[in-house]
Amino acid sequence: MKKIGILFGMEESFPKAFVDRVNSKKEAGISAEFVSIDKVVQGETSDYTVIIDRISQDVPFYRGMLKNAAVSGTAVINNPFWWSADEKFFNNALMTKVGVPVPKTVLLPSNERPDDTSEKSFRNLKFPFDWDTIFNYIGFPAYMKPFAGGGWKSVYKVHNAEDFFIKHGETGQLVMMLQEEIVFEEYYRCYCIGNKYVKVMPYEPRNPHHLRYVADFKPSPAKLKELEGIVLNICGTLGYDFNTVELALRDGVPYAIDFCNPAPDAEASSVGEENFEWVVEHAAKYAIERAKAHKPGQDNLTWGDYIKTSVAKKPVADLAGTPAKKPAAPRKAPAKKATTTAKTTTKTTAAKTTAKPAAKKPAAKSTPKPAAKKATPKKK
């Protein structure tokens, strides 16, 4: 008997619906259940042919268990080795190489030094950081968020240099990134399963959480095809079996805003009945496909095209799919200098000496994806 297991945390509706759906299909020799663990012995073969991972990003013990299972041939969805190495800033950088438009983004040193480090640990970092160039490149307002994370945790909207330094001072040891605000006309959240099943969902991130899938727009057939192509390009490049991709349309151009969601929200109360039915059906269908394709004693993980291309020593540009329409030239900042009273002296790696304010403040007005100062994380 080939067992499909689902590893989860606080979720209520999706795990049970997934198990019930797999079992209802009555595939010969295949069953599904909640993963049960009573010991983890190195190199020992797992009882599960396939495991759907919904929680290991929050539980390191589970991540170690999944890697051990994968070494022995379990098909883990998503690949725990890649998931451990991946993060949002790298994903943005990679997308610039494969033709997917993304917001202008920069990486920021943490405000406070990591534990067990000292001033000598940062002798390669200039003080002060080149804030003028960063602020002029990104513009204001902008968004500051962790370079690796999710659940809307520690996401800030910053309106000017002074506001940035105040809010960055609240981020502790988190490594943040500062990102251009995309003023969008339409926004879509897209499930992608098995890098072949795509569900494009109109999404309004400015609504309260329980109403975000209630939107008064939808893509034309041509735009739908374009969005599906971008989603497949992104997930195929990264190698995620189960992911959501968020796309914001500015002047008709889809910008990939958030596309590192390997344990995406799938609660019925959140995504709505129609979307919930789709994700349960296609997750079950794909898990069964992976169980049937399983080869005992071999690597049964999915590895993305980026890894495959890198191993083959081929140019990353070879990964570029059908490119989306090129975005318009970036809006230039006005030449006048911004005035600010930001004289922030921090104990930080980002600005250990007096932080230098922006010399220019690009104009940007809009209402984009909302960002709470400290957003409530999604249940895991």
C-alpha cells in the first residue's frame, strides 16, 4: 500500500478535506492519512510514499524529519532542501534574469547585530550605508518586509526617510528588504500545483482578510493565458509543486509581488468555497499522480529549472520563458532634495553611525497592497 500523508499545524479544513478526497477516489493500492511520527532514525525509510508539507517552515524538527524521509525516497511536496535554501530576495533577483517583472527591491542589513557577533563581524560593511542611492532607486512610499518570511508578519509601509529609520529601528535582528510600491489596477493570487494546474483568482488585498477573494474584476481570456504562463514560468524555475503567486497589474503589466508561498493559505473560510474545492481536488489529484510515479530507493523530489540549469553550467538566461510585456520606463524622481530630520543613531549593522537621510524623495502616490505595522500571521 502506498501511503500519502499530510503534515500540518493549526489548519482545520484543508487537511481533512484533502485526506477524504484522496481516499474517495479509491485508487488501487493508494490511501491517505494524517502523518504520524513516533521516532526519526537517520537513514530509515519512511512509511509514506508522498508527504504534503504544510508546517515545517515553523517547526525545525519537522524539516529535519522531511529531509530524512526524502533521502530514503519519499516524495515531499514541497522539496524541503530547496525550501530551506530559498528566500524572497533571491527569488526577486532570479526573476530579473528570467524575464518576469518584479518591483525594484534592495536588501538591508539588520538593525541590530545578530547574536554572537561584534563590530569586527561587519568590517566589510560601510557605515553609513548608501541610503541616498537606495531611497532614490526605490522611491517613497515603499514597503519594508523580511527578506525571508510570510504571513504578513513584520510588514511596514514607509512614507519617507525619517519614517523608514523609525520603523527599521523596530525590526531587531530581522534582515529586511525595501521594495518599490506597485500602484495596481488589478491583483491576482494564483494557485499552482504540480507546475501544470493553475487557478487564477481575482484578489483585493486592500479588503479585510475574509473579503480579499471578493473582487469586481476578472482577466480577459488573453490576459488569463498570460498570467498562467507567468505562474508556470515562476514555479517551474523555482521547482515548487504547491505554491501561490501574487501578480499586480500596473499599466497592464503583471508584476510578481509575492511568489514564495510553499505552504499557501487553503482554509475554506479564507479562500472561499469555489477556490477551496479547486485546491482540494487538484492537490489530491497531484498527490496520487506522484504516488503512482514513485520509484523506491530513488530521489523522488522536484528540482526546479534553476537548479538543473546551474548543474548543467548553462546561462540562467536560458530559463526565460515567454516574456511578459516589458514594463514602462521607471518613473524618474524629481531633482529637488527632500528635507528630513532623520538623525538616527542605531546599534545596528545597517546604520551603526548616524544614518544618512535621502537626498531626494521620488514622488509616488497610490494605494497598493496594504501593510500593517505588525500584521497578524496566518494560521499554520
